[in-house]
Amino acid sequence: MTDAISTLGGGRPVSIHTDDAAKARLKTRYAAEMRFKWLGAGAVALAGFFLVLLLSTVVTQAWPALRMNYLMLPLDLSAAKVDPAKLDGFDFQGVINDALAAEFPDVTSRQDRRLLRGLISTGAGTFLRKDIAEDPGMLGTTVDYAVPLDDFADLYLKGLLADVGTDEAIATTVTPSGTTGDIELTFGDDAMLALARGHGATEGENGALTLTSGAASLLVALNGGTVKLTALAPGDGGTVVAKGLVIEALDSNAPAATGQAALRVIDTPESSRKISDKEIVWLDRLQSEGLTESRFNSIFFFTGASREPELAGVWGAVVGSFLTMIVTLAIAFPIGVSAAIYLEEFAPKNRLTTIIEVNINNLAAVPSIVFGLLGLAVFLNFFGLPRSAPVVGGMVLALMTLPIIIIASRASLRAVPPSIREAALGIGASKVQTVFHHVLPLAMPGIMTGTILGMAHALGETAPLLMIGMVAFIVDIPGGFTDPATILPVQIFMWADFPEPGFQQKTSAAILILLAFLVIMNAIAVILRKRFERRW
Amino acid sequence: MNIMTEAGVEQKLAQRTNEPPIKMKGEKVNVHYGEKRALFDVDLDVRENQVTALIGPSGCGKSTFLRCLNRMNDTIDIARVSGKITLDGEDVYDPKIDVVELRARVGMVFQKPNPFPKSIYENVAYGPRIHGLAKSKADLDGIVESSLKKAGLFNEVKDRLLESGTGLSGGQQQRLCIARAIAVSPEVILMDEPCSALDPIATARVEELIDELRENYTIVIVTHSMQQAARVSQRTAMFHLGYLVEEGATEKMFTNPDDKRTQDYITGRFG
Ligand SMILES: Nc1ncnc2c1ncn2[C@@H]1O[C@H](COP(=O)(O)OP(=O)(O)O)[C@@H](O)[C@H]1O
Ligand SMILES: [Mg+2]
């Protein structure tokens, strides 16, 4: 036929689309496609990996903060102790401390009593006062009351304090010389010496070893008590004689058979730990007696800020965020949508509107801290509005959200097909009727989606609010738009800065709450979009 | 047969005088889109209770002229209209004329069916409601029903008036749009290629409808189909490159046009 097609050996005709060069071209095209596909898949996988990593870190960190350990103590609130007429100046913490001391009759020295009291949160008395105020029926009797524990006690019980060791049975007999005070323990073999050496004991004369405060703690539990070893020396006939201090009185000085005594090694020296050997022993005792109870952490969810980790709650920040968002929405939504409608439907297309348009787009790209500076200079310094107040925070965030809402609203107004406008105008609807009866309802899902995304953006914003003082430490839960308040991201920012390990979990838990809010808002946006998607 | 007898001329004159009165009149209508001129001194009369068809190749200005009649061109920023267009002798571009009232009197049906994404009932009721034509709910129901009946749609949709208008078939949608236009009781109905998006059966229904509507309304229709123009219209105007080439009784336009371009166009030599 033509010269473009020649037949080779009676097979398929070869043309410029089937010859070898064409096949090679085709191959490189497919290769390019594959490369691109794999690059894309890789990018998505990487993003997914980091997302999972982020979420799992936050969730595992946050999980323990959702529960908290309480101490169930019988509180004597009889009239002899608590005078119902004089509740105002009453030392509620004292009642709790007394009840705790009653559990530990052996603990008598001032120093130890103070240490013991430290197991309980300093805010426990406040909770008790509040509960009594709510339920005066508690007075006059002895009630079992859940006392919140101090943050370190709580962390210990949750097993979150690193390196506190576990009990292991001792494979020999142990004979105590007494039940309290400084006693001697005789071990049936010398395995203990090697063990103490391995844990930083100081060598003395004749193979004697001393366990100073810089060494690991060796705690021996036997006969219902606990002894902390202070020194060891080889004894007669391959035994080891250890000197020790009784932390918890023994029931008797009878020898403990092989496997009856247990040894616990805590490698971190007591001096560099946040929780002492005594506290560990006391907490173990309370736990084994079933006096501790892990409950839903209502303190975290329903109280305001505090400098004590176990008392710090997120509710104040949640309320602050909520109030701020209301102000933001109330300002940004009507103004943003009105501006979008005017620019899209009514404004003449001229130099001025073009400049306005460009600048709205530019505003969306302004760093948020600049809006904070603006709020500081204008709202606080010029108009004299209150510092740290949700109303000012809301105004600043509204300024930030406005361009986002305007741009999203204009886009969805523009997406309404012109045929709808023509239809309305064609039967004599005025311009305003056309917009409000037909165009706006169709654009509304898009507008709402844009608004919610803008609000989600504002909800996570920290920097501009630091500028207007919403970073202040506010204990009270804000009751109105002009009360001092803080907001979730700022609260997270502050907690992340505190050194106490108790705040680490709270930080993660607060992040989780913030993420939950964002997910909910985004889900609403998606639902709205799906729900009101219209065909025309 | 170019030579006319005396009797023939007389008959023609009589016919002239019998012609219905002029409803709308365009005089030296010019339209510019920015720098581009789309219509050149168009003079065209639209007579009462007649169907006037506008034909011509794409881009010749048919829609542009049609949209001048109810000032839909006002919605295009760059469009400028000059010349004079009257409705019952009143200049529609007079600043004293209210466009909302004008569009209530001169309704429009578009090329692509464009019902509101609302119920069938709402589609028809919207116009009467904004113009305050119904005194009561029953009144409005009556207007909706009669409009749907006039548009030949009532029997098909009477059981689903509250369902969405966009769920109807293309032909039904277009008849719904006609019902919507009728519902405000216009005097003139403008139709811009109302059947171009419809299948032949739906087209036939709409054509039938147009013929029925002629009794009560004055209709101007833009069409691409010569057969359609021949079937439904009494008068035809041929546009070309923004000029009105020729205008006259449909029968004459299709059998014996004066202008060579009309001849070429209707015989399919360009278009
Ligand atoms: N909105 C517009 N903006 C600019 N030019 C337009 C616009 N509408 C129509 N025109 C131009 O005017 C001329 C006539 O268009 P139109 O009246 O739509 O033709 P048709 O006879 O096909 O309906 C065309 O050249 C078209 O390009
Ligand atoms: Mg057209």
C-alpha cells in the first residue's frame, strides 16, 4: 500500500506505530509512568507512616493520663473532729493526713510523717471541702473517701517511673536479728556479695561491702516487713551477714525459708530519684492492702489549670477555646460571607476591587503572629479591651480566619452555575432575590466547609494569642467572654514546658483532646459537603 | 413565479392589514461586547400572538438580540446596547422602566433546561410568589396547577410535585422551565434554542406546546433547526454576522427568500 507500511515475511505489517523504535518509545513511556507511580506511592506511604507514628506516640503517652490512682481512706468526720458550724477555717487536709497516719502507726518521726503526707495530693483537702459542701450528710460519720494521690505516687503505681525494680525470690534462707530499727540479716549463701558488688557497693576491709546513698537500693522483704541493706560482710561457713534498716516492721525474727524472702534491686540511687525507698515500700503496702484504686481521671477533664500535675485539668482551656471560637465565628462568618457575596455578585470589576481581591489573598498568607501584634496594638492598647480575654482572642482569630472564609465562600459562590442565576433573573427576580433565594443556598455547603476548616485552623492557633496575654496561668474556669482565659493549644504549650513528668502525659492527653476536636470539625465539614451536594 | 398579478398584490396588501399588532419592536439595535460589535442596526418587529423564529449560523447574534428584548444582557458587564426596543410602544431601555417588571412581562426559556434544584412545585411557585401574584396558598396552588397544565406537564408530575425538579427527564425539565415562565403570566416568551438539548420525541412535545401557547402569548424562538422554524413559526428572521439579512412570513422565507444568503442557509449550503 503506502511506503509507511511494509510487510516483513508475511507477518503483521510494520508501521511507524509498530516498529522497534516505536516499541522502545512505548517502553520508556511505561517506565516513566511506573516511576511516577512508585514515587507517588512512596510519598503517600511515608506520610502515612509519620501520621501513624505521631498518633501512636501521642496516644500511648496520653493513655495513662486518662486514669488516676486514688487512695481509699476511712475519714473520721464525726462531730468530735469536724465542727459543722466552723467549716470555713477547718483543716480538711489534716483529717486526711490523720487517716493516712492511722494506716501507718509505725511511722512516728516528724521527717517520716512528712514524707508519708507527701504521698497525698496537696489539693486533697480542697476536694474534700467541696464534696462536703455538696453533701453535708457526710458529716458526723466515718466515710470511705477517695483521696487523690500525689503525681509521683500516681506515676509509680502506674508503673511509669523508670527503673524501680521488681521483687525476686531469694534462693537461700534469711535470718533477721530483730523486727525494727537497725538489724542484721544472715543469708545462707554468699550470692548476695557478688550481687551487691555488681550494683555499686563500696569495697571495705576483709571483703566487707558498704551500700552508700550513691549506690543502688537493695530491699529485702521478709516476714511481712521490709529491710533496706546498708552493709554486707562475709560470715561464718560461707554465709553473709548484712546490716540493714527496717523500713517496714517485720512480724517476727523467725528465719525465712528458701524462697520466702524477696529481694528488690533499684538501680537508680535513692538520692537521684523522685521517689524514696520508703515511699515505694509504703505504696506497695497500700496497694497490696487494696486501698488504692485506679479511676477515670475526672480531675483532668473537669478542672482548671494548676501548678500541681495531679490537679491540673484541661477544662478551663476547653471552655476558653470554646468561648474564643464563638467570638471568632460570630465575627468572621457574617462579615466573611457578606464580603464574599458583595465581591462575587455585586461589586463592579474594576481597579479597586482587583486591589481588594489581591489583598484578601495576601492576608491569608500573613503569619499569624502578625495578627497577634495587631490585636495587642489595636484591641488592647488602643481600645483598652481586657487582656487574656476570649473576646479579644476571638477578634484576633476572626481577623485571621476572615480571608480564609472569604476565599472559600467566593469559590463556592462562583461554582454555582450561571444558569441558575439566569433562571431566576429570567422570571423577574431582583439581583438580591437571586442571590439570597438561589445562589447562596447552593453555595452554603461550600461556605460552611470553608468556615469550619478556617475555624479548625483558628482552634489550633497559638502564636497570636500569646501576644494578647492568653498565655497567663489561669486557675479559674472562665465564666464569660471577658474573663481571663487560656485556650487548648496554649495550655499544651505551657504544660510541655513544665519539668514534672506528670505533665508529660497531660500534654499528650490535651493534644489528643485538641486532635479530637479537629477531627470532629473536619468530619462535620465532610458530612455537610456530602449531605448537601446538589446536582443541577 | 416572480411576476405578480394585480389581484395577487391586492391580496397581499389585505393580508398585511390583517396582520396582528406589533408587540415588540427593535429599531437600529446595536450591541457591543467590549470592543466587539455583535449586532449591526437590527430592525425587527415581533407581532402579537405569533411565533417569530430567529435563524442563522452560530455566532450571528440571534441570542444576543433575544437577550436584548428582556434586558438579560444587562447581566453581562461588557455588553452595551444601543438603539431602541419597545414593548407596547414603551422603550424597555428607558431608565424609568423597571427590569424586574420587564422580565415578568417578557419571560425567558433557556437553551439548557435549568430548573432550580428545588421541588417541582417550588420551581413553578417561585415566580408568582416574588411578584405577589397569589393572594393565598390555594391561589398559588391554582397557578402552579394551571401553569403545569398549560406546559403539558401536569399529568406526568401531579403525584410528585414535591420531588426535585432536577430529577425529571430533559424534556420534562424544559417543559417545567416553560411552566415556570408561564406562571408569572408574561406577555412575551423568549426561547433560546429550547430543544437543542432534547431528543426528537421531547422536541416534538415542546413544539406542540409552543404552537398551543401562541394563542395566549407572543413567542420569539431562536432555533438551529430549519424544520422547527418552518413548523412552529409564522414569521422568520434570518441573521448573519450580526446583520438582520431578511425577515418575513415563514412560508415565504422557506419557499422564496429574497436574499441569496437566506437561500444558501436554508438549503444547507452554510451554517
Ligand atoms: N458574553 C459575551 N461576551 C463576549 N462576546 C459574546 C458574549 N456573548 C456572545 N458574544 C459574541 O457575540 C456574537 C454573537 O453571539 P450569540 O448572540 O450568542 O450568537 P448565536 O447566534 O449563536 O446565538 C458572537 O460572536 C459571540 O462571540
Ligand atoms: Mg445562541
